Amino acid sequence: MAARIGVQSLLSGPQLLATSLASTRLQVRHGHRLRGKAPGVAKTLEQRLAEERAVDPEVARKVNIGFPHLKPARSAQLKERLDHLKAQRSNPELEKLARAKTLTVDPELVRRDWLKTSGPFHVQRLAEHYGVFEHLFGAAYFVPRVNLKVAFPTSGGELASPVYYGNVIKPSEATSEPDVQFDPNFDFKGAESKQVGGESWWTLVLTNPDGHFTESDKEYCHWFVANIPNGDVAKGERIVPYLQPIPPKGTGFHRHVFVLYKQEKKLDFGEYAVGEQDRTDLAKRTFQTVEFYRRFQDEITPAGLAFFQADWDQSLVGFYHDVLKLKHPVYEYDFPAPYLRDQEWFPLRRPFNLYMDKYRDPKQVAKEYLARKLARTHPFEGPEPALRFPNAHPVPREVPSWLTTQIKKDRRGWGRVNDV
């Protein structure tokens, strides 16, 4: 303590004053005194929002309701790789093609290998990106273990519109019941599988979580095929007949999700049945995936997933009138009127004409611009030729500044005059 007092005693009066000013200057920035903590000490907005929006990880943790990941043994993987490597090295034709740079890779083999390894996890990430699990199952998710091949036929019967994971298909391209194929012999070892008589039972549901007219938390079931024996969709029970996508005009893209469930046994879904005579009754197609799964969660397990997006096209006008017997709905957004501050007696640094146009009817302003343009356009020869050097023509001095700017813009073809 004595040493510190001695050092301070060596400082003169002006030096002590400079030291105190330096310590005070730390709280002054650009001539303004800082309030609160310094920028390097105070928490950022991101840090404060993270504290306010903190979520308990145990509460927010998602629940996997699908089949577990069956990772093969390390020895089996190594044996498969070695066998493949030996087969490749023992084939001299592959080496010739590789040296000649004519070797091609079969895309189907690549896709098969992708589905066998990381493909299901990629599909899960895509579904999470599009909010499929959140809006269908709430706090649950699943990894699609079974590959769904879905395609819509054309009028000629050819399969031309395949369904992947979020691709766009127009309603006019999905008017008929799709063709669905999947492998019913998928290996579910590690999961409790109780197959009766060697048969496997499946359920396929096509639902739209974005299109319900009256209840935002409900869905429309577009297709429901239950008790599919051994993967043959044609032999399944049509609980709900197929209905094409019907996104109203002005509502953007609607997600249509195919979910494939594996059944432990043959089940009765009569409470969800919609008769053929009621196939256009949208109220009877009201559906909720999470409630459906809660009702049968002990007997069914989601195993496959595919989804596409559909937006309005012209074919829906006739479909609403002729098939659904409804008035064609059109949704529009009413933009609020732009805010205009009270007029000033003498607005500074604002062009007079543009300032006054803000307080006039936009249709009247556009009409005047159009009339001005037509006045300088010959009915047979077209508009007047543009000036070769527009900046070389002087403007009279007595013209006000706002009009001078307007004349220069007209000569150069700038501004609102080009909109008409």
C-alpha cells in the first residue's frame, strides 16, 4: 500500500487530471455518454433473445415413432465391400472402359445404394424442412424405411408425373388415382413384427394439411387405402376414394403427403369411411393424422413417406363448379393504404411534382402520363425519335428546378414515363 501511495505522490497535478479524464473518457463514445454497460461487456440482442426463448431440451425432444435403424454388423459390411472389390478387379472389361473414359454408372444402382445407406435420413431432413412431421404428428417424427414409388398417370395411361419429396405437380396432372409401389418384404428385424400366416398388411393415406376451409388444425384426406395385402395397393380397401388436389386461387402451394403405415394385423377403419356417393363432400373428408395415429398407435407404425406440392391452375375453375358444386374460391390480400404524412406548406428538398403526386389518385396520375405519351406518338409513324445527345440540349434558366429534373428524365427515358 505504501508503494502505491509513493507512486501517486510522484505524479504532478496535471498528470493526475489527465489520468482521471482518461478513465472518464472510457464512458464517452462519439461525444455521447454511454448508458449501461460498455459494448464489449453488455450482452448482445441475440444472447438476450436466446435467454428469453430458452427451451428445456427434455420437453422439446422429438419422439421417434418409426422403425429403428438396423445397422448391419461390421464384419458383414467388410465382407460385402471385399466381395464387390474382387468382382470389380476380376472384370477386365471395366478396366478397358475406364481407360477409354467410356465407363458409365447406372443411376438405378446409385439410387438403390443411396436408399440402403443414407437415403432415409435425407428424406427425414427434407420432411422436417417442409414441416411435414410438425403439422402431421406434432412432436413426433419417423425415418422412412420403405421406399415409396408414386406416379400419376396421364390421360393415355402412361406414368408421367412422379412424386418425390416436395416437387411441384399441377392439379391437372393429378386427376387420376396414382400408381403406388413399394417393397413389402422389407426386413423389420429388431422391431416387434407379428405377421399372420406370412402375410403383411399395410395402410396408405394421402392427406393435405394446408387446405382445410374452416379448421386450420385439420386436414383433408384425399385418399385412404387400408389393409393392403403384401404391397398390392390394387387389392386394398378403399376407405376414402381418391380426390385430386384442390388448392384455391391465391393460397400458394399446398403440401400433399403420402404416409405408408405397417400394420400388425388386419384392422377395421370403418369410422373413417366415405362412400362413393359422398366423395365430393369435403366435410366428410376432414381428417387429422395425429389423432388417427393415437387411435391406432399400438397396431400401426409409419414406414414410408412421399410428398408433393400443388398450386392453383385453370382446370380447378371447372372442377369446383362441375364436380364439387361449389363457388370457385379466390383469396386476395388487401394491402393497407400507404402512410402519408400531413402536407407541408413548403416541402424542402423534394421535387414539387413528385411531392404533389403522392396526394393524388394514382389512376389519374397514370392517365395523365399516358395522355402525355400519346400526344407525342404519331398513330402511323410511332413515337418521336429519341435525342442522340440528350444532355447536350440546354434547359431555359427560368424553368424551376423540379421541372428541369423532369425534362431531363423525359429526354433520357427515366422514371415513371416508361411504365406507360
